[in-house]
Amino acid sequence: MARARICITVLLLFIAILTFQSQVKAETSMPQIKHDSKILQESIVERINKNATAGWKADMSPRFSNYTVGQFKHLLGVKPTPKGVLQSTPVVTYPKRLKLPNQFDARTAWPQCGTIGRILDRFCIQFDTNVSLSVNDLLACCGFMCGDGCDGGYPIAAWRYFVYSGVVTDECDPYFDNSGCSHPGCEPEYPTPKCARKCVKQNLLWKKSKHYSIKAYRISSDPYSIMAEVYKNGPVEVAFTVYEDFAHYKSGVYKHTTGDVMGGHAVKLIGWGTSDEGEDYWVLANQWNRSWGDDGYFKIRRGTNECGIEEDVVAGTPSARNVVQEFSDADISLDASI
Ligand SMILES: *[C@@H]1O[C@H](CO)[C@@H](O)[C@H](O)[C@H]1NC(C)=O
Ligand SMILES: *[C@@H]1O[C@H](CO)[C@@H](O)[C@H](O)[C@H]1NC(C)=O
Ligand SMILES: *[C@@H]1O[C@H](CO)[C@@H](O)[C@H](O)[C@H]1NC(C)=O
Ligand SMILES: *[C@@H]1O[C@H](CO)[C@@H](O)[C@H](O)[C@H]1NC(C)=O
């Protein structure tokens, strides 16, 4: 039962905005010919799949079959967090007291929280209810604090906005428009939406639709602390550097093998394990749809800070404010502990 309750602190995030981003301005350093070439290359697939020590398999992912390098880079909107922000964010470290399992997967640890396993931008889990938060609110209304709207943002700043301003539900301010297009995910890129502070549905109030986080924090980069946080409180948001070969990922334990830097990307870390070959890995949910990678998921080498995956780990603790009214106080106090 305790496990079920812990589900309330499994907090998942605004990854979608950080990934459906455009990064138009950052392209200047790349030659136009490379910018316009296709992101997927048979030569990369061959090179990875022939390499017995690569540890992972590549394919020509249908998700990116028509993407140029420039378009692929549009999906990668994470900016390095400014120093001042980093220094003022609390860092959680776990002393090595708890014996953690060799293998862990948040999807099976909290099966009642279906949104953990949802690949597209659904936010799960507070107080045993499914809450889906508005990406649009964050994208349009967080302003320069979160970064640069559709041109990218800082993961920790999104969590801080969640603490101080709250985020309305997706029902109030949906991410998808009438034609089913995700905003700003439809091609060609959309400009950053205007902050309207008004629910689309007439009967919903903006202020009442806000949900909050109690705190926003970073987790120490040592793998044990990251594991302990996921084990106790649920998935965390991580950022890492995407190289060209990553677009071709199909299965196995990814590590960078070939290709140039494409940009920074935020994803959801949901578990860990060790492969049959004895390689430690993290399990992550990407937002590139199920047609990419291992049904939308991927594994990456654990314990060596592969592509910076262990460097920038952030999370928050959901607040009971404006969530279903009928909670007992006992329920609410539980989520205040990290
Ligand atoms: C094969 O993969 C290993 C591990 O990633 C790497 O060190 C090596 O350079 C790769 N070889 C080729 C030919 O790409
Ligand atoms: C890619 O482009 C080709 C030709 O322009 C088109 O026929 C095909 O449907 C496109 N594929 C996807 C997945 O959009
Ligand atoms: C969340 O929604 C899914 C289906 O939409 C449902 O299966 C699941 O039980 C719900 N979880 C909770 C905690 O209400
Ligand atoms: C997302 O994945 C589903 C299932 O594989 C597929 O039907 C759909 O076309 C994909 N959408 C995109 C944009 O790739």
C-alpha cells in the first residue's frame, strides 16, 4: 500500500515542451549542405549494426524518414542551465543506506499509474488521480524565466514555474489544436504561442485549473542517488547531448559511437538494469513516438555519465493544492517528504 501512495510523488513533466522545440537560431555554425541533408543514413546503420562491441542496434526509424539534420535539431531545445540558477537549486544526495534492486522499472513498480509508460506528453500521478498538465501554459506563460519559448528552455526553470505559478490542466489550455496538431510540433514550426491566461473551455477557471509543485530540486550526479530518487519518488527528468547516431537507435544499450552533436534533449528516466552482456544501463522514455527506438523507449549506458545523462537530473514534489478536494490530511502530508 505504501508503494501505491508513493506513486503520488512520481512527477512527470514538461519534457514535451523541451523537445518539440525549434532551435532556429542555433544553426549558424553548421554548413547549409549538412543542415539540409537527411538525418538518417544507411552508412551509420551499417556501421553500428556491424560493430559487435557497440552494444546496440540501429535502423532507419520511420519517425525521421523525411527529416533533414536541420529539422531534427529543431526537436532538441534544452539549453545549459545558467550558473546562478544551478547554484540556487537544492541538490538531493542519498546516503548509501538502502539496498537497491539490480533492476527497476517505474512502469511495473507503479502499475496503477498508467501515464508513466505513456510516450507522448502525459503527466501522471498525483494523489492517485491522473492529472494531465498543460504544456501550452508553460511554453506561453513562463516567459524568459523558462528560456526562450519555442527556441528552447531550462528543465529546472520549468519546475520552478510549476512551484511558483502552477500549471493549468491540459483540458484548460490544450497542447493540441482543433486539427489535432500539437503546438508547436506541426511542420513548419509554429511561433511561441501567446499567453492568454484563459481556459479554452468556458466553464473552467484559469486559477482553479492550476496545479502546483511543492519544490523543485536537482539530484546529485552519482548513479546511486539517481537510482534511490527514482526508487523512492518515481521518474526524474534528465537532459543529455544527442549525437547523429542516436536518431538511428533501435534497441540495446546506447552509447555514442559516431556522428556530430545535434543538441540538448530532455527525457524521462524510469528505471535501470544490467544487460546479458553485463553492461549497466538506464531505461528512459523518449517523446519521439512509438515509431522511434524500442517502442518509444531507449536504454543508455549507466554509471559513466554517457552523453551527460547523469549530470542534469531534476524533479519536483507535487502539491495537493487544487487537486481533488476530498483528500484526508494524512494523504497530503506523505508527499512532503523527499
Ligand atoms: C564500435 O563500438 C565501440 C564502442 O562504442 C567503439 O569504441 C568503436 O569505435 C566502434 N567501432 C567502429 C568501427 O565504429
Ligand atoms: C516522405 O516523403 C515521401 C516523398 O516526399 C512521401 O511519399 C512519404 O509519404 C513521406 N513519408 C513520411 C513518413 O512522411
Ligand atoms: C489513469 O488512467 C488510466 C487510463 O486512462 C487508468 O487505467 C488508470 O487506472 C488511471 N490511474 C489512476 C491512478 O486513476
Ligand atoms: C506514432 O506512432 C504510431 C504507432 O506506431 C503511428 O501510427 C503514427 O503514425 C506515429 N506518428 C508519427 C508522427 O510518427
